[in-house]
Amino acid sequence: MKLYITILLLCCLNLHMPLQAQVFEDFFVDKSMRFDYFRCGNSESESIYFDKIKEEPYWGGSKTNLIDKFDYGNHRFRIIDAESGTLIYSRGYCSLFKEWQATEEAQNTSKCYAEGIHFPYPQKTVKIALDSRDKNGEWVQQFEYTIQPDSYTIQKFTPVGEPFDVIVNGDSHHSVDIALIAEGYSASERKEFEAACQYFAEQMFTFSPYKENKQKFNIRGIWIASPESGVTIPGKNRWINTALSAKFNTLGSERYQMIDNLQIVKDIAASAPYDIIYVLTNTDKYGGGGIYNFYGISSAQQTSSTGKVYIHEFGHLFAGLGDEYVGGTEMNEFYPLHVEPWEANLTTLTDFDKKEWKKLLKKGTPVPTPAKDSNLDKVGVYEGGGYMQKNIYRPYIHCLMNHFNVDYFCPVCSKAIVDMIDFHCK
């Protein structure tokens, strides 16, 4: 009887256990499915509405690490085999909508953002579940949809951008694939964009830990011409007709340059295998942004600190690192102090014990740690970060996630980046 019960329990548990690497071919084919939807609401509410499903020709991700192990992000999606109930793929991510929810505008009106997620193309019927964290940091399912992979309603791929190689070192399934997209370059400015892609790659691999892991990256440019040259700056009443409609003054921040519609970005990125999307904009105005597993964007013609801006924003986009500086944002209560931030490099000390960061503290390090000169090269718990002066802490006095007066990541941020590289490349 005990053996029977044990077997029964194991069978039931297996319905919710993640799959191992060798089962990719049992559940997926080597191309992508994209699920588009609208995320709508205000400061207190969130709803998701189905838009469309697309078939895309490339799967650039790992065939081994199908289940997200990091638990990063304000949102996540889960792909579940409909027949067995088994979780077969998952990823965490963030969104521009979540940032907008923390603005004053969101307290007075409702709004929708077009989003999309992509994953390996399923062989059989699956369910997709979209989850978001609540105000206590707990996962709450917001939406569920059943997908028939052979449905005639699934749209076929139509090329939008023209891809070209910048640096290609290996097989996409065992590399971090970055798609660099042109924005605000007119038809006569392709050479300028190609030069910007080369410069991005050069700059990226001058910083640790990327330079030590250069062979694990592929970078491709994706060319698309814009009707007009430049980028929209609403604060200066400058409106430019571009392919992606990038603009400054996002969420009321003068230097925050973003794109509201993620679906347009993904339409262009789909011309090449990709894990990460980064948009290079044809402007010398300082600014950009990076949202975890969403997209990154920076001014490609900015004459000072361009490389550091790329690397800083890529830290958000790729490794989910949080900003360690104080101020500089119009968002309110983005980090509730009763919740431990999911970012590897921020803590409210609510649940610091679960951070990998704690393992890097030398024995006897006080928590919090005083920010004095003798601690400049020591991992500690220093007050100030996540845009707030008090009650939130960062691991190093200076770091590229804090300001550009240094040219290094702290050990905590470096470890988070290396862990993410390894996850993508297995």
C-alpha cells in the first residue's frame, strides 16, 4: 500500500514538474510562436486581452533550459502541455505598463500597451498562463488561453527587417543572440547604422564580464529604413515619422527614450534568431532604457558615455539588474518597502537571506554597511538605491548600475550577468 501511494504521489507531482533537456523535441519544433496581447488598466488594476498568434521562423533560445530558474520580473508566462498538465516552458519579464502604473497619470486614467511574448513552437495543444506579481510580490494568474498549434488563425511570418551579421560565434541554441534594430535612420543612412552596430559590439566587449564571455554571443543587426531621420522629442515639440515611433519624455522623464508598442519591435526582430532585442536610435540626445526580457534602447550617436549607457541598459534588459542610483524618475513607490525586490542587486532587507548577494559578504560585514572610503572595494549592504535615498540597499558603493564615473560592475552584478549568460548558453 505504501508503495502504491508513493507511485501515485509521484505521478500526480509529475503533472507540475518541469521537463528535462532531452524532451524539447517531444514538445516543440525548432521555430517560434508569438503570442500578442494588450495589457490594460490603471494604478490599481490590470487586465489582459488577446490579440493574435504568429508563427516565426527561428528559435534562438536554449533547448535545454526551458524552465525559468531565476524568478525575476514583474510578470511571467507559463506554457503548459494541455494533455498532461506539465509545465514545459516559462520565462519572467517586465513591461513598460508596470512602470506606467507607478506614475501620477495612472492614478487618473486607464491605458493599454501592446505586448508580445515568444517561445518554442509547440507540437501539440498547450495552455498559456500569464501571471503578474501582486503588491506583496506573490504571483497571481491574470490570463489563460488554449492554443491549437495547427489552427488556421495563426498568422504566418512576413519579413519586415533585413538582417546582417555583426559578430556570430556559434550555434544560436548555445549562444546569447542579440538583435540590434535600426530606428530613425532614413534610407540613405544604412552605413551609419551598420557602423553603430559595430560600435555597440566593440563597446560591449570592453567591459567585464562580457569581454571574458565574448565567444558566447552572437550579434546581428536588423536594418529597416524610417521615413524620416531622427527621433521624436515631445518635450521640444519635435515629432519625427520613424519605423518604431521611439520617443523621449516617456513616463514624464526627459531622458527616458522608449517605444510604446512592443509588437512592432518584435515584428522586426523576427527576421533573425534572438534572445535579446536592443534598438539603436539615430540621435545624439542622451537617453534610453532597458526593461528585463522586453527590449533595450539607446541613442547611437550620443558622443559621451555611449558604451557605458549600452552596458547599463543591457544590465536591466539581460540580467534584470535594478538601478542603484537615487532620484531620476517620475515613478512613485516602485519598490514597496515591505517586499523584497526580485532584482539581484537591490534589497529592502525584508528577506535578504534568500539573496545570492549575502553569500558574497565577508564574515563580520555589518548590515547595513557604512559607505566610507575604506569600503570602496568591498561587497556590503549600502543604503540608497532603486531611486530612493532610504530603506533600500545596493551591494557596492560604486557600480555601473549606479553611475558612469566607474567602468566596472560590482561582484554581485557581475555574478548575476554570468549566471544569465550560462543559462542562455546551455
